[in-house]
Amino acid sequence: MEPHVLALSQTSMNSTEHTLWVSALIVGIVVILAVVALLSLLIYLVKIIDRRVVTIGGTLQAAEKNTADAALIPQVADGVEAVLAEGLHHHLFLGRVLAKVKS
């Protein structure tokens, strides 16, 4: 047998090997396309998150400015506590008085 014919016959694939190689290449291309699609989706979602973080940051700064000048909040809270305490005293007093009146 001639040397170039022998080398050609040793390097050629049978149909099963060819099918396996083609299948492996197709699976590889599908995997690469899936990775590209998922990375593109990830980049898109990260951009949306970045935009929303900036919006939330602006909202938080506005809320901080709104409450920075609210020096009356502790005074109002103390007043509400006093009203609630007074209401509790009235409730207890009326409960004792009504109990005596009924008996």
C-alpha cells in the first residue's frame, strides 16, 4: 500500500465517530449561545438595578431632608404619651365609679 493512502485511511473517521464529533460540536455551540444569552440577560438586569438604586437613593435623600427639620417630633410624641396616660387614668376612674354605681 502506498504511504499517502495508508496515512489517509488511518486519519479518516467512520460514520459513528463523525456523528459523535458533529453532535459534540452542536452541543458546544448551543452551550455557548446559552451562556451568551444568560450573560446578556444578567447585564440587562444589572443596568435596571443600577437605575432603580439611583432612584431609591434620591428618594431616601429627600426623606432625610424632610425629617431633618422636624424638631417637633419628640415634643409631639411626649404630648401624645401624656394624652394617652390621661385617657388611661380616666378609663380606670370611670371603671371604678361605674362598678360602685352598679352595686
